[in-house]
Amino acid sequence: MAKARAIVKRRKAVRNIRKITQTMQLIATARFQKCLQRAVASKPYTEHISRMIATLSGGETVDHPLLKPNENKTDAVVLTITSNRGLCGAYNASVLRCMLDHEQRLQAGGVQPRLEMVGKKGANYMK
């Protein structure tokens, strides 16, 4: 009889852990979506700043390397930041998928990217 009670208790504990894990995944997904929306929302700002810099650099002859167009587009570094552990929803899979897409686009343009990883999940994926 004690064995049956232990099994029921263990099933209940596993069920509770599953609920907690699902809740944590939902929270992580919501946070990731919010960050993604912020990144998309900042794109017009970035484009506007780039236009302003182009306008400012066109008016005077400023000799600064960051204001000059890069003629040598053969090198690129792709920095990918993943988590060290799980429980972050589809974050790692989404980041790695975007990284691979970006790498393919760079290679199609004749640029050989160097991939840099931060996080254990990304490092394990690249092994």
C-alpha cells in the first residue's frame, strides 16, 4: 500500500513540475516576443540616424573611418548569444536559425563570416 501511495505522490510531483516548467516557458516566450518587437520598432530610428550621419558626412569632408563606406566587404563577424541552460522556450532555436540564415546570406554575397558564440547551447550546436 505504501508503494502505491509513493507512486501517486511521485506522479503528482511530476505533474506540478510540468506545470511550473510550462509556465516558465510561456513567460520566456512572452519576454522574447517583447524584445523582438522592440528590436523591430527600433529599426526606423536606426535608419533615421544612418540618414542623419550620411547627411552630416556629405556636407563637410570629415576624415573618419566610421563615416566612410567600407570597400572591403569580405570579412564579417556574426556574434550569436544563446543561453547556458534551457527553460527559455524557443529562444535558442530561433536565434540559431536566424544566425544560419544570416550566414547563408553573407556567403551568397561573397562574404566569409566568422561565427562567434556566447552560451553553452550555441557552442554545443556548433560542435
